[in-house]
Amino acid sequence: MLLRRHFNFFISTRLQTRLRPFIMSLKTIAVCDESELQDGQMKQVDFEEVGKVVLYRLNDTIHATSAFCTHYGAPLAKGVLTADGRVVCPWHGACFSICTGDIEDAPAPTAIHSFKARVVDGKINVTADPSLTLKSNMSRSPKLLSTGVAGSGKSVVIIGGGSATFHAIESLREHGYSGNITILSQEKHPPIDRTKLSKALITDSSKLEWRTAADLKIKYGTTLRTGVTVTSVDTSSKLVVFDGGKESISYETLILAMGGTPRRLPISGSDLGNVYTFRSIEDSKCVDAAAQEGKRMVVIGSSFIGMELVVAVAKRGLASIDVIGMEEHPFQNLLGKEVGQSLQKYHESQGVKFHLGTQVEKIIPSESDPSLAAGVVVNGQTLPADFIIMGVGVAPATEFLKQSGFQLEKDGGIKVDQYLKVPGQDNVYAVGDIAWYPQQNTGESRRIEHWNVAGNHGRAVGKTIAGNPQPFAKVPVFWSAQGQQLRYCGLGADYDDIIIHGNTDEMKFIAYYVHRGEVVAVSSMQNDPVVSKASELLRLGLMPSPAELKGGKSLLSIDISTASAERHVESV
């Protein structure tokens, strides 16, 4: 008996010693008066001298989380709070649960911290580890219900290594999928933040990886096969064949996430050595090496990839930057003439010369080295070039599926149902750039090449495969660096009217895109968090009418965070 008491005391002492650092690290601090936080409000407060916490009040419940978005560090208190417990980043549409800190929407790569909050004597008290309230510790490791280490005999194979793949892995493990996960990727590195390639010309993949190969293996129980080219899929025997038929792998569930392949115009000279398309780390290395002081750059295509690269190299002292586009103004088809014209004026002020409303005739080789391009011919005029960017869009990377029993759309995409499942195929899903998926309100199928769409596809399909079917119903969001940050949400490609608030020439505006009497998309510059608010209004069916907007109504004045808004959320 005495020996048992000594043993129990020893165990208790050891346990307290191990737990003491964690227990002692928690502090409870009165951060503000309860009266400072009304229903539907959020507020950033100090925690000790250097920490930050965001408080939220929904009805009579107060929640607290860390203060910064885990995507690019935006202050969450400047974002949007909804009655169903979501906080949306003001910059890029990332979304978190205020109750748990868990990710609700991409592009957030990690969750935020959730802290205990309660009211004591009229003060809001927050209990937290002070170190977790620092911006340097804004990310929380995901709560993985499974790591797949033990295995279950099940298996998911993912073809592709982009945003959809990364988020699918996270979602599968977060929701308890315990089977094997294998990634077959053409790229030579784990999934990266591809958006930074065209915006910043980063050339080191390790600086862009969402998870290292070691983390994917050890923490997520994932087998990553890089530099792999898939050549066919045998759906009858459930085999993926790659490397020219030399290898194959069986699957129980297959996720097609191959993304897109950059297009090249079918013109003379398009395959010359210094004519670059842009999508990968290797492309970024080529452009970074070419875009040196005194060099001449020609960009074919006046949309986002090409124009982001123009911004990325504009301060490098190039001798000339010429942009060729088919539209009257850059971005005009999507953003409208007025916005496109203003963005064109900005780029022209930075020394960019546009050749618009035209097409490229041919690319001419250099006389001294016929393997390289020396210029681009437009309307009989030759634009001299030391290197050329061909930013003319991408095609779904589905060529290998043509002989594998898949029904492809005219553009090479794959039609899926509301669960992103390929009809007529057993346990096959298609996500990201290749997927024609039904839209939330209309049910019509569209293929959308947005980073956030691919990420949210991955999150939804992971949850479905893990056993909790998740219909996909997200509002598309994207952003672009164009002197100022351009934000956009919705589906405005078929707009028939545009309502503009603000001054586009100052690149400080909100543009509402109208189709058949309804606002279907919103873009903005220097008006955060308007687009984040718009994405939630579109999700909830609360977007104002064009007449209200023409009358001056502001999106930020619309209540989506109090008890009255919650009743509407529940009704939809």
C-alpha cells in the first residue's frame, strides 16, 4: 500500500512538472469593457503589451481568436463578421470559424487560434497563452482526426500538385480519412503558393511551399511522387498509369486536379527559345533571368498573368515593355471599359506601351541566333524584344484522359456534379481549373480558373470523401496586383451593365457588375473589405438591387452579423 502511494505521488509529481509550462503559460486578462462590444461587432484588443486578440459578439456569446489571417497576415478585425460565425479576411477571401478558429474557406493554409472569453464584473476577460497572440505565431496546426499512418486499406490518388491538391489533403485528414493518400505531380516540389510567381517572380520553391515533403509524409501520411507524368487512367481496373506505362498505382478514389497548361499561339516563331509561357517555378526562373536592366520585353496578352508580370519587372530598368492585346483596353472583357481604361493609364504612366485591338502576326527570329526571337510583328510593325511572354490563357491539362473513357467538354474540361464527382465514373472527382461545376444560384456549369476556387474545391471534396458529403457552394474570389490591389468576387463575365462608385482614374473605386437585373460580381480597389462583404452577400442572397446601388447604398451598411441577420441566414 505504501509502495503504491509512493508510486502515485511520483507519477503525479512528474505529470505536474510536465504540465507546469503549459499551465503557467496561460494568462487571463481583462481586455476591455463589455459595453465596448455590441451584438454583431468585432474588435481588436491588446493582450499584454505586444499581443493582439480579436473579440466577436454574436447574440449573448463572446468569442476570441488570434488577430491575423494566416494567408498573408491581414488584420481580421478589418474583415467581415457573419451571423453564422464566420470571419472573412479583408484581402483575399480566406475565412475562419470564430468558435474554433478552423478554416472555412481557402486560401487560408492554416487555422487561427481560438481563446476562451467570458465576462467578469462588466469586463471581457480572455484566457490565452500570450505567445499565441503574437503575429509571428498567428497559425495553428490543423486538428487532424487522422494522419493515415496506421492505414485502413483505403486509398486516394490525386493527380496534380496545386492548390486543390494541398487543400484536399488537409481536408481529408481534418475530417478523419484514414486511408493512404498518394500525389502524382508533374512538378518537382510539394504544392506551392503559385500566385506569388507572377506577382513577385520568386524562383525558390522552398519559399512558397505550403507544407514540406517531410511534413506531408510524416504528419499527413501522404506519399508524394514528384516529376511524374500520368499517361492514362484505367477506370475499369482503377489504375493510374504513369511514366510511359512503366509504373501504375491502384486507387479506391481518384481526384483529378491537373490544373491548366499554358497556351501558345499557333503563329510562326512561338516555339523559339526566349518565348516564355508562365505557370511554374521553371518559368519564373526563366523570366527572372531575362528581365534585367536594359532588356526589351514584349507581353502577348493583356490579362492578369501578363500584366502581373509587367508590374513585377516594372522597377528593374528595362529598356522597353510592350503589351499586345485584342481588347480595346486591358481587362476590359471582365472588368469593363472604364476600369480597364484607368488601369491602362496607370501602366502607361509607368512606361508601358500598349498595342491594343490587334493580333500578333508572327514572331521573327534573330539574325545572329535563329533559335531566339528578336521581335514581334503587329500591324506590320516589328516590336524589338530580348524576350517575350505569351500570356494567352491556359487549357485544361486533360489530354491523357481522351483515351481513358472520360467525356470531355469542348475546351477539354470535365463536367462534374454538385459534389464535384464525375458522372458515370466510380469514385472519380475533378477539381480546380479542369472542372465544369454547377453554380450555386443558377445551377449552370462553369469552369473557373481562380486559385481560391481550386482550393475550396479541394476542401469540399476532401470532406465528401471522408464521409461527410459537401456540396460545393462557394462564391469565386480572386485578386491581382495592378499598382493597387484589385479584388474581385462573383461571376461577372456576362454582365450587361456596370455601376461604379468612386474614381477609377485614382484606382479607388467599387464596380458592380449587373446581369439581367441582378448584381452578380463586384470588383474594387482601395475599398477593403467591400469585396469580402460582397462575397458574403452573394452567398447569403442579400446583395442589394442595382436600383439601390445607383441610389448610393453601401454594402458595408448591410447587417449580416446580428440576430436579425442570423434569422435570414437560417432561412436560406
